[in-house]
Amino acid sequence: MTDVAIDPGAGATPDEVSAPGPEAGILLRIEGVSKDYGPVRVLDDIDLDVRNGEFITILGPSGSGKTTLLRLIGGFTDLTEGRIVFDGADIAGVPINRRPFNTVFQDYALFPHMTVVRNVGYGLMVRGVSKRDTERRAAAALETVGLTGFGERYPAQLSGGQKQRVALARALICEPRLILLDEPLAALDAALRRQMQQFLKALQRRTGITFLFVTHDQEEAITMSDRVCVMDDGRIEQLGTPEALYYRPRTHFVATFFGDNNLIDSGRVVAAGPGAGSVDTPLGRLAVAADALGPFSEGDPVVVAVRPESIGLEAGEGEAAVGDDGRNRVAVDLETVEFVGPVTQVMARVRAAPDIRLEIKVPSRAGGAPVAPGDSAVALFEPAACALLAGHR
Amino acid sequence: MTALDPGRDGVPAGGGRGPGLPEPALKAAWAAVVWGLPAVVILAPLAAFLVYAFWYTDGPQVVRDFTLRNFVTFVENDSYTRVFLKTLGLAVQVMLVNLALGYAVAYQLWRMPARWRYTLVLALAVPLLMSYIIKIYAMRGVLGTNGIINATLVFLGVIEEPLGVFLFNLTAVRITLSVVLLPFMALPIFVALEKIPATLLQASDDLGATRWQTFRNVVLPLSLPGATIGAMFTFVLAVGDFLAPELVGGVQGFTYGRLVFSQFGMAFNWPFGAALSVVLLGVALVVIVVAARAGSPKWQRP
């Protein structure tokens, strides 16, 4: 990823659905699920398949309906329409305490009056497992989350990260096939959160339990998940691998949700062949990869999205055209060149369309940037770096 | 600012807060009022009682010499200790009955939908604003020969004539105190229940517990501190009460509170009355300390 900006070639994963492969079974199927709170529709016709053993994240801003969806699956609220099928069986009427999965709550929800070991063993205790077995398995679960020796403490004596681990151990001990995690890292500070992200991911790999994770944090979703389901305003915006969402956003919302993006408006598809396509834009004619064309065909209005770090810079004059190497070339005049640490951020005015500015991020290097404000330059980017969104946003 | 430099910027001296005392002196004066007033109004009379308890009377005259004879009289005299123990027993009974009743009431309120819940809690608290005497007379109306209980029993044909057994005995005191003190039990329990985060109940549910298991393992232990405080309130209030026994207790309902009252009233033996009060204060303090300990279990302390 580090040299993407100089030579933007690698990076874009064309395949939207790659992770566990088509043979992996569907563990949980959400079919046409809607939820109304009074007159307000908070979830609108949600379809989602959760595969066995994957780490899937539901990502969205607050109010997007992501937590409601999780609560529906967990059984804490009733759905208005649709079906939730777990392992082939509709679980609509199944009460919470009979659902074969467990939830990790945002506020941990540890029982304050029980020691850590009693908290962890709770799920077994209420099922009538013998005290000795419960304690043995609780100790094992605590070992799994790296909290051996903490068994006799009370939750009030634990740090946030430790409480989170206890909550995980408490869910794991019931040996669920699915664990629902409701923004479990939201209350932790940044450093601890990174550590817990890695821990969670590793734990999921090790146990093979399907994780359904809810968060509003884009970075968290991208770094942890096999697949991410982006929600906004009660609907699924896009579902795919983190790479696909980053480089192949399908909607304006997704394109701007993960980091910065250059959105080039009023484009029109002029050719949509099987090998590649091209789009007429105010910047000139741009070559785009075949997989980016997706549902679009010739004549469709589109918006082209290009990541700032997918654009390289070449000093000197240039024509707006597709170069010999297949890269898109756009003549620009540089307005600002700003050193921001690992990257140097450049704002460039497109010569052919002076009201359009491109944001470009090139890796910084010692000795200063090779370009300066006022320079003429050529912006370069691979066809694969272009994503297409439906036009007239 | 004006207090520090009143004349500046054309602000006339005394226009703002005025050229009064400097800040620290003001604070000290304020603290003296805030702490001093309760000290004088509450602690001073208590201290006076403490002193009285160690004096004695000679005829109508109070003799201001230190003595323990009041306490000795109390311990050695069977009739006093019997009343004392009877009253402790009464208070324990009222406390236990109220523990069951109060918990049931608080739990039902807690389970109510939110829009009813607080209205009903308010209704439970309203009697606290009413005159104590009115409440007791209301209970007389319920228990008396023309009361609701007798009227109902006669109407149902269970009895032919209204019975006098519901009033002017110890049971009447038990019932009256239980009813009158119920808010003191139910409210702290309700508050404790309200403080239980909803996610704890969901977590218990989620981990496979039945409703009874959730109650037994989560709700009950977490509401016990509230129940302890409620029990303390009802016990302390019941053990020292004299009005309810006086008005509904008859001869049988002669309690420790009435004994104390009689020393100040009829007997006009203030030192002995003060000594009996000190004993009562000691009981109350012990109960409060025990309850405070039980009300903050060790898992609450980090």
C-alpha cells in the first residue's frame, strides 16, 4: 500500500465476494427484515447472509439502524416484518435464553456483585452444570482471554479492557456458534482499542466462532472484518470485503464514509466492453477497469471516485489522455503542497476544468517535495483506481 | 471583580457586591451559617438530653449531679425491660412484614411501563407529605367498629355484629405501623431496582437464565442494599414511635415510645425520660451502623 500513490496499480481488489468462498455454509440469514418504532421505520427490508466462521461487521453512523438489527438478531426486540433464519430454522418465536448465540454488550454488562469467575461461569450455572465443571471451564475461558489469576476479583476492580475480556469469556463459555458484539470497544481509549481489535480478531480465528460485530468506527471495521456491511438510514448501503468497500464503493455514502475520496461529477459511460470501459468526464476520457463498471452500461450518468493516494504526480506539462502504459493522465496546476507527515497532500486544479480540484496524496520524502505550488504537473492513476457511482447524486 | 476593586472603571463603590468582607472571610462566615445552624438546632438539644440522662429528680426538683441511677433503674426494673423487649419485637415484626410488602410493591412498580411507573411512585410518596396524625386516624377509620374491615365482614355475613378486636391492641399497632411506614421501605427498594442497568437483565437472559434465575441471581442481590436501607428506616421509625401505639394501641399497645413520652408528660421525670431516650438512640445507632455496612457490600468498593 505504501507505494500506491507513486505507482497506483496494486490495491484494488476486483472481487467483491472473496472471503470464505462459496462453499462456506450460511449460518444466519436475514430475509426482508423491517422494524418500525411507532411511525418511524428504523430498518427497511434488510437482507443479509452471515457465513459460518466469518468475522462480519455491521458499520454505520449512529441512527443507521445497526444496533437495532443486532438487537433483533439477539432477540431483545421483535421484528415488524421478515424472517431471521439461524442454521435453517426461523428463530422468530425463540426466546432470548434459548437462542444459540451470545451477546457482548457495549457497557460489558458484567454482574457487579459476582466475582470474575462467577460472571464467566454464569451461563453454565444457570444450565445446571455442576459447580466443579463450571469452575474448571470458567478458568479455561479466562485463560483463553488472557485473564488467568483474575478469577476472584470483582468487576469494579478491573480496567475497561479487562472487563471486555471477561464479557468475552462469559460469552465464549456457552460455546455459541455466533457471538454478537455491540460496539464492544467504544468505551476504550485509542491505544487499548487497537490492542483489543487485534485480540478479538485473533480470538475469532482461533475459536472459529462466527462474529457479528457492530461499530461506527470505519477503521475498526476495515482492519478486523472478513466482510463489512455498511448501513445508513435503515438500509444496507453495501456489503463486501474491506478492500471492495474502499476501492469499489457503489454509493456516494460509502465512497465518502471511509477516508477521503475525489468525486468527479457528471461523467457518462461511453464504452462498456468486457475487458475495460471508458467514461467521459470533465477531466477528459478516463479508462476504468471492467469490474468497476458493475451494473452500468453505455450512456449511464456516473460519478467517478478516485482515492487521493491512488493518484501519482509527474512534473511537467501533459495532455489529458490515456497514456501508453494504460494509466489515466490529467494535466493539472498545483495550488497547495502541504507536508502532513507520511504523506504530502497536494491540491491540484484540473486544467481542462478549472472548477474541479483533485486531492492528491503522495508519500513524503526527505529533502522536500519535488513539486511546488504553481507548478504544472500531470496527475496519473490506474483504470483500476476508478470507482463508479450512480450519477446525479 | 468589583468586590476586589470597587472604585475602578467608574463603578461606584458598593454598586456591585460592595466593599464588603474579603473572599475568604465571606466563605468562612457562610460555612459558619451552613454548619453552625444545624449544629445549634439539632446537636445542642441532643447534647442537652445526653446531659439530662445523667441527672436525677428529687421530687419535682432536678438534681444536677452526675449519676447512673436512671440506667440502673431501667435495667433492674422488669416492667421497663419487658416493654423495651416487646417494642423491639414489634419493630422487628413490622420490619419483616414491610420487607415482604415493600419489596412486592417496589417490584411491581419497577415492572410497570415507564409512563405509569413514576406517577404511581409519586402516589406512594404523597402520604409522606401528610400529617402523621391524620394517617393514624385514617387507620382508626379502617380498623374501628364502624371501619371498612368490620363493614365488609358484616356485609359478607362472616360476622353479625362489628368486632372490636381490630383496634386498641398490639395487632392494631402492627398493622398501622406497617401501613404508615410502607413508603420508607418501598421507595429505597424501588430506587435500588431502578439502578440495575437493563443490560444486566438482558445479559442474564442472553446467557440462558430463566426469569426466576435472573431474579434470584441478579435482581434480588442487587436490590438488597435498598432493602437494607428500607429495613433500617422502618425499624428505627417503628421502635421509637409513640403516636401510633398511643392512638390505636390501647393498654396492650403500651410501647417503649409511650414509656418515654410518659416520663416527660405525666411522670414529669425528665432525667429518666432522657435516659430511656439515650437507650433508644443507642439501639437506633447500632441498627444504622449495621445497615450501612450491609447496605454497601464489598463488591461495590473498588
